[in-house]
Amino acid sequence: MTASADATAAGAAAPSGTAPSQGRSRRGVRVVAALEAAKAAIVLVAGSGLLWAIQADAARTVEELVGHMHLNVAKGFPRVFADLAGDISNVQLWLLASGAFGYSLLRGIEAFGLWRQRRWAEWFSVASGCLYVPFELFELARGVTSLRLATLLLNLGIVAYMAYTLRQSSRHQLR
């Protein structure tokens, strides 16, 4: 195949009016959008669980759950959760649930913007990802674990990818 045939074949694979690399970039941004949507959904479920705990007696619910799992409420982790549930107030649960819903809404809006290829969402993704780095480094300084290291590396990878995407789209607009 000739060089011009390669370029034509590559151009045919990309969406009309975009360079081949921009088509790959859009797929990558959609993967990031899906990750953000998944985070939003997980936090939304957690926030809903907090609201459910407000309706029920949290300490009693934890004890029933621990008992259902055939664990001893008086020992180890089950005791920690039971004590925590007994010490938390409805105001604290409402604050945590509100924070969870706010975070979920923000991540959902970001995911929607990324999916729709909005430049503001790409900038937001870079900025919000950078905000997490100091906290992730602090956690690593407290003790290196594979989960902490993987979280930091994944976040840095997403930030770098989104910054790269922003730079590529800026170059494309200047042409």
C-alpha cells in the first residue's frame, strides 16, 4: 500500500472532518467520561445509603447486618462500625449525604461535558484531577501501598492525557 493510500485509509476510520489521532482522542475522552460517570454513580449510591441510615437507627442496623453476616459485634471491625454508627448524629449524616450528592452532581456534569466533547469539561477534568494529587501524595507519605500508588498513577495518567487532549485540540484549532 502506498503512503497516500495509508493516509486515506486512516482518514476514513476517523469521524468526518477530524484527523485520525483526534478520533482516538475522542474515544479516550469518552473512557474518562465513563470513569467519571461511574464515580458519580458510586457516590450517589453511598449518599443514598446515608439517607437510608438516617431513617433507620444506624447503630441497630449495623448490629443486625453484622449479625446477619455471622460476625461477633463485640470484636474487631464489627465493633468499630457499631461504635461509629452509634456516635454519629443525624446532622452529620445529612451533611455527609449532602456532600455525597453534591460531589456526584459535579462528577455527573463533568462526565456529561466530556462525553459531549466540551472544552470546559476537559479543563475541569485537568483542574479537578490536579486537586487530588497533594492528598494522594500525603497518603503515600503516610505509607506506601499498592492501592495508594495505583490511585496516584491512574489520576496522574488521566490528568496528563486530558492535558494532552487539550493541547492537541488547541493545535488543531490554530490550523
